[in-house]
Amino acid sequence: MSSRRLWITAAAAAALAGCNTANSHIGDEAASFGEAMKYDAAIQTINPAPVYPPEASQPGDNGEKGAGNVQKYRKGQVKDVQTMETTSGGGGGQH
């Protein structure tokens, strides 16, 4: 019985050795560890002090600028659409 008890004790000790929860590498993470989560949180956070251009609608406007723009559109006083190049050169999927 003594050898059996020794065998069970050795097996239990070996099994428990695999359950070591002490992490000796805490603080050895890469400097960029967690950057994806920080980036995702930042892009979903509303700016508490946004800067608005002077000609833009401001918080609390009741649509007066929008109504004025609709009147300009109806009278044909809007600016012509300008073509804009987004890339220079060829490439991509052109055949």
C-alpha cells in the first residue's frame, strides 16, 4: 500500500504542477499591447469640445442656414460642381 500511496501522491503533485498560475512574465508585453482596443475606443468617443468652422451650422441652430441654402438652390444660385482628382497616375484594376 505504501508504494501505491507514493504513486498517487506523485501523480497528484505532477497534476498540480501544471496548474501553476504564477506568471513570471507580467510586464514583458509588447509596447503596442492593447492598441487596437484603445484605437477602437477613441474613434467611438464623441469629442467633448468640437471646433466648428464659422460658416457651419452650430449646435442649437434651428435650420435658418439650411433654409437659406434651399432658397439659393431653388433660385439657381449654387456653385457648380467641381471635378476632383483623387489619385495621380495609373494602377489598380485598369486593363
